[in-house]
Amino acid sequence: MEKKVRLVYGSLYALNLIIILFISLTICLTIYKINADGMARTFLEEARYLPHVAWKVPTYSILLFLVLGISEVLKLLFGKEDSLWLLYLYLLDLFLLTLISYSLNFSYNVIYLYIIAGLFLHPTGISMRLLILTLALGCFIIFDYDLFSVRVNLLSFKDYVDYHSPQRRIYLYSIKSILTSINLMMIILHFYILINSKIRENKEFIRLNDALKKNLRELNIANGKLEEAGRMKERNRLAHEIHDILGHSLTCISTGLEASLEVAGESPPLLLRQLRKIKKLSDKGLKDIRRSVNELKEDAIGGSSLIPSLKELVENINIPGRQKVMLSIEGKARVMDHDEELTIYRMIQESLTNSIRHGRADRIVVVLYLKETEVSIEIQDNGSGADQIVEHFGLSHMKEQIAILGGSLAHQSRPGEGFYTKATIPLRSARSD
Amino acid sequence: MTRKRRSIVLILLLLAAAALLITGEIRSRRPMVITMSLYTGNSWGVPQNFAYAIYDKGAEMFLSEPGNEDISIEYKTGNLYRYYSEWLARNILTGNEPDLFLMVEEDFNTYASIGLLENLSPYLDSDPDFHRQDYHAMTLEAGSFRGDQYSLPISVVPSFLIVNKSLLEENGISIDREDWDWEQFYTICSRLSRDLTGDGMPDQFGVYGYDWQQALYSSGTTLLSPDSYELAFDDGKMEETLEFLKKMHRLNKGQTVSEKDFERGIVGFRIFNFSEYRTYSSFPYSAIRYTDFDWEAIPMPAGPGGESASKLYTVQLGMSSRSRHKKQAYSYMKYLASNPEFQKEIWHMTNNLPANREVISEIYQGLAKEEPYSKTLDIPFIDSVIRNSYLDPNFKWYRAIDEYVDQKIFTIIAKDQDIPDGIRELRRELESKLLEYR
């Protein structure tokens, strides 16, 4: 695309060169024809102004336009890294174009559009582009023969063409008009291609941005998983340590005490009593350690799946107290990753704890919607509710965990109307399908 | 890498600038050549031998002045007066016009108005050596356009009438110079217009070469206002002029009077100029022309309410506004126009009158005893003729206008058109022409 734009711009330069060549040669050759026809004095009589010197018109205008070409090359070479250079080069361009316009008797102000077309090829700042654009358009408007000749004494291209026979006049006017029209069409083509390429570029940007966003989300999830896995690993290690070292020691102590008790049949009753007491303590300790380790190792949902674990959780609340939790599950059970299951479980657990502890609710309804792409949970209690929801550690942690999975958590509560929680978690399995 | 490239480009640009400066310096050190174009012939149509000699002399004198050692002067010659205008125009279009050029009178207004001529007013105003009062106002006026001076006069040629004294005496006519007006002029001319052979056609005439310009300007009106493109003539005076010309024309009964007729001694008056006067009244020309009768100069007759008026010819020198050596060119043109030594040479080497008045007085003092200048062409006569002369208007398209008026007036006079009708037509058509030129 870049290449295409440059190609059109290059052709625009060539076309302008041809137009300048045409106008300047017409002016120059007309003067030589006037001289050859012996009409010099008459021409000067009819001219309102002193004409440019014949040979200078093509020589200067072409040379100046070639310098403009050099400036274009310089812009390509250095424009990328230094915008100050670009500014100087553009100002030089405008100066050159004004000189060219002058030597062409301001008969070709369309040449300023060439600079405007080029303005969008270089990475200029907005303010600089605006400045050059304003200047170039200003020149385009001011340096028009019809306007400018009011102030400055100049012959027009028409004055030269009108010297020729009507037949030739038609040719000359047609050529100029056709060349100028082609030039305008080329400028339009240039902008068309430029805009098209920009649109394409924009689309590509949007696509890349979307992909980046998605990647970032996935990265966040993976990160969450990794964290969770790390935590689990550490917990397991701790459990093993406790079990292996402390458990082993306590087992040793316990068996040692047993042996001691057997050997100590004749010992004073106080010692026996103490030993039995210690034995009891160590047995209890061992039991406690085993239970703790078990809890640590298996976590709440342990190896079982989410739904049985949830049912167990609810049952555990329902058995002892006056609180009643109703769990309903809608939809088919989905394959979920461990962290997803864990997050859902923790979220429900936390909510129930909050309802009972802070809301003093005695009826809690938990609905679990298992959809194809996401899981949503709605929890409503009949607790005291609150005007303002203060996010303590549990709540904000919950929110964080859900956000890691790309889900959302919302609360709603009013005094006397209980507490409502809704969470939605998109399922990874659905996304990767 | 790019830093390196950029410095290379900068160095190249600096080198280019330095090269330009150096070539400019070398150019300016070469001996300065001032070019100046000359023509042979003149607008008053009097042959001049060795036309360039005076300019060669001028260059020689100027270059021998201290301070002019680095200057050289180059003349572009070889153009007859009538081809000169086209030649100069061609060189202007190709940018080859010389620094200084003699002006063809009709070119002056065109070149001043298109900006080819350098405005000399700033030079003259800041030059303590130039004194406007050294010149007749009319000679400077010929080089001024819209209040600014664009060319300087080198020499002037006033015009006047000459009268065939012998013919007048033969016919028993004497001129009353105190009351020299149209009426007397007409009376004399009508007495001179006589049929001698009895074929019903006059064989002796009143005047040769008297035309509408002399009549109109001496009637006290002008065709155009000096600095605008507007008609200025007074209908009444124009009518008087045309009546007078018609009356004069009728005297000839359709016969065309030629210069030869005057030479043959059968015409009473003819338009004459200073250059002719000097040519034909001194050796060797005096032996060729007008030897059969006695003649002398006389001013134009004054019109009713006007004064005597005759055309003033001047040789004007202009400077191109595109000259590269304006300062030196100005000093040379000023030298030609004002230097007393050179101005004296004009008297000696040409038949023109030097532009510098002081020089004329000086010359006349030296000539006091000599004939024939001291007779009628004395300083008061010359002064009054120049003072009362007219110039073509400072007007770009005047040549075309002049030609048109010529033709129109000829039609009115020769075809005996009704005068008020003719004037109305003239005014209407001139106005539309002027509008077109504007």
C-alpha cells in the first residue's frame, strides 16, 4: 500500500514537471515566435506589464522544481527521525513553489496541491501538518493569477496563448486544461489510496488490539491458576512435613509412652497417672494432626466434584442449627477446572458464612445455574441486610478471585430485605471449544 | 549513519553556496561593462553624418575621468531609427536589453509604464551634481511619467516655421511679428495661394507640413490630459482648429503640397526644426538647399486664445530597470546629459541643441559675431520656442491614438464632413478606444 501511494505521488511529481515544462515552454517559445514575427514592439504595447525574460521562464521553473525533487528525497531520508528538518524542508518547498509560480506568472497555482498531497506521506505532528496545510492553502488562494495580478504587474498565460492563431490557441488551452485535470484526478487518486490504506491500517490495529486484550485475559487466568496451584502445592508440602515429622515424633512419643506404661507397672501411682495423661495428650495431638493434615491436603472439595461438596456444605449447616439453607441446581453438570470449582465453592461458602454471621439470616436460598458457557450463582437470604455494603477482606477476595476468571460479582441489599448476591463466571471449557 | 549523511548534505549545500558566492565575486571583479544601444537617424528626419561619433567621444571623455578606470562602455549599433524600436523590444523580451538605451519617442510611455525603465527620480534627488534648473522644463518633461523622471535628455531639437522671405517680398507681403496669429497666417497664405498658369489650380502655396497638432496646441487646448487616460480637448477650440485647418486646406484646392515645392520656392512657409536649420544653413548643406531664395525662422502663429506651439523633439536616454550596474550606468547617463564639456561636443558634432541650457548660453556668447545663428535663432527665440513647445502625452497607447486622430481629422477636413458631427464622432470613438486601453 505504502508503495502504491509513493508511486502515485511520484507520478504526481512527474506530471507537475510536465505541466511546468508545458507552461514555461509555451511562454518562452511564444516570445521567440513574437520576435521572429517582428511583433515584439506590438506585444509590449499590448502587454500591460514587463514580461519575464523568455529563456529564464523554463530554465528557472524547471531548475526550481528539480530542487523541490531533491527536497522530497531529503524528506524521505531524514524526515523520519527529525520533524524540525521536515518543517524546514516544507517551508523551503513553499518558497520554491512560490518562485516557480512567479516565473510561470502565477498561471498554475494548482501546484500547491502537490505539497498538500505530500504532507500526508511523512510522519509529521498534527500542529506542523496544520501549519503547512494552512500556508499551502493560503498560497494556493493568494497566488492565483486572477487575484494576485490585481496587486502585482504580471502577464497571464492567456496573454501569451492569445498571441497565437485561434487554431493553435485551442490546442494550447486544451493541453493545459487536460493536464491540469489529470493532475487534479491524480491528487484525488492519491488521497483515495492514502485514505484506503489508513482505513486498512486502522482495522488491523483494532484486530490486534482485540487479540491483545484476549491474550491478556487468558494470561490473567493462567496466572490465577498458577497462584492457586502454588498455594496448593505449598499446603501439601506443609501437610506432609507436619505429618511426616511432627506425626512421626508424636507416634514415637506415643509408642514410647505405651512401652513405658507397660514397664512402669510397679512405679508410684503418681508417675503412672502422669504418664497416662501424657499418653492421652499425645494421642489426641496425633489425632489432631492427622485431622488437620487431612483437611489441608484434601481442601474442601478435595477430590470430589463441586456439586457433592456443595451438598455436604449445605447439610453441615442445616444439621446443627436453626438455619436452613436451600440449594437448587439447574442445568447439567459441566466439566470445570479445579480453580473454577474452587472459586464457586469458596464464593458460596463465604456468602453463607456472611449471611449467618453478619446478616443473622435463618433462611438462605442458593441457586446454581449451570449453563453451557458460564455458571451463575444467585444467593438470597432473609437477614437484616444493610444500607451500605462494606467490603471486608472476604468479600473483596471473593471478587478478585471471580475477576481472575473473567467473571463478575454483584451485591444488592436494603435494610430489612436481606442480602442478594449474584455471580457469573464464564467457563474456560466453553471458550476453548 | 543518518547523522553522517545529514552532515554530508549540509556540507554539499555549504559548498554550493560558497561556489555561488565565489562566482559572483569573480564576476564583479571583471571590468564592468556598461552596454548602451544607439540608432542612426532620428524622429525629425534629418540626416546626420557620423551618428555614432558623438557617443564614441562621450565614452572616451567619460572613461578618462578619474574613478571610471574599471568601467568599459560597449555600444550596440547598427539600427536605423525606424527599426530600432522593434529591435529593442525583441531584446527586452529575451532579456538582452542594454543597460542604457536611446529612446524612440513613441517607446517612452510604454516602457515607463511597464516598468522597463528605471525610475531616475531617487538618483536625481540624492545627487548634488544634478540640477534640474539646467534644463528647460519641457525637455525633462519629455522623460517624465506620472511625476517621476524615467529618462534624461541629451539633446533637443525644437521646431518652428521658416518663411520664404523672397516669395513674400515678391508678393508684397510683410509679416507683423507682434501680431503673429492664425488670422495673419491665413491671410498671408491665402494671398500666396495663386494660380499663375491660369489652369484654375494654384501653383503657389501658403504652407507645407502644418497639421492639426500645431493648430490644436496653439489654440490653447490639449488632446489628452497629461497623466490620466482622459480626453481633455475643448469642443469649441477643437471646432476652431478644424475650421481653421479646413480653411487652410481649401486654399490648396485639393493639391498636395510637397517638400519639393518649398524647395522650388513656391511655398511661403514650412515646418522646420533646429536640426534642419543648422544642416541647411551652414556648409556644406547650405549650398544644396534653399539657395534660390532668402529664408528665416519664425515661431508658429498663435491661435485665438492660445500661444505659439510647436513640437519639441528630444533625444532621451533611459536605463533598464534590470541593469546589473545601475550606479555606473546612472553616472554615465548623467555625464552624457549634463557634463558641460560633452554637451559642448553635441553642438560641435551634431546638429542638435545641447540639453543643458547653460551650455547653450555659453556657446551663443562665443558665436555672437557669427552668422546665421545670431540673426533670428538667438537665445530668446530658442528659449521661447522651447518654452512654448508641446510634447506628446505621457501615454502608453498614444501612438495608436495619434494615428487614429490623424486619420479622423484628415477625413473631416478632406471629405468636408460637418465639423460638430465629426468632433462628436471623434470624441465618442476616442473615448471607447481609451476605455479599451484602460
